[in-house]
Amino acid sequence: MRQRLLGLLEKKLFHLTSLEGQVTLVVQYRKEEYDSIMTSHEAGDSFYIRTHFNHSSTDLSEHSFKIGDVFRVKDTLFRGIGGSWLAVRVLEDLTEQNK
């Protein structure tokens, strides 16, 4: 079940790190296509989650939350670290809280 919840980039990272032996990647340079995606602001993740448990963070870089809080997940591979998500709390008036 955990793997279903992972973002696309994190799934790919999980898959690549689970492979054994030599891995060969074939990549293409398409700067125009990349620039188009980046300027459209459609790059990365953007989905909402509702928490189903309480969490009190002792780390300033993490959110504390209670059951029912809503977050918009913006990056499921934050700073290139698998399992590290960038999320913004959504307030009751549907605005996003700055942190």
C-alpha cells in the first residue's frame, strides 16, 4: 500500500534503487520541451492529502498536525530525498499557510 501513495518520481527512484547489477539509461536532451514544462508551472507534484493521525514534530523543518488537517503536496522527492515531501497546510478558508 505504501508504494501506491508515493509520487511518480519517488516510485521511479524506488524502482531504480531496487535493481541489481548494471543499469543503462538512454536519455535525450530536449531543452525546449523542458523549458515549456517549467514555465507552465505544471512541473512537479500537486495533490491534496487529509491526515488520519496526530503528529507532533520536534524538527523545525517538519509539520505538526492533527487528524483531519489538509495539505497540498508540492514535491514527493523534496531536495532529491526519497520519502521527503514538501507540503503546504491548507487552511479552513482554502488558502495555503506560509511556513
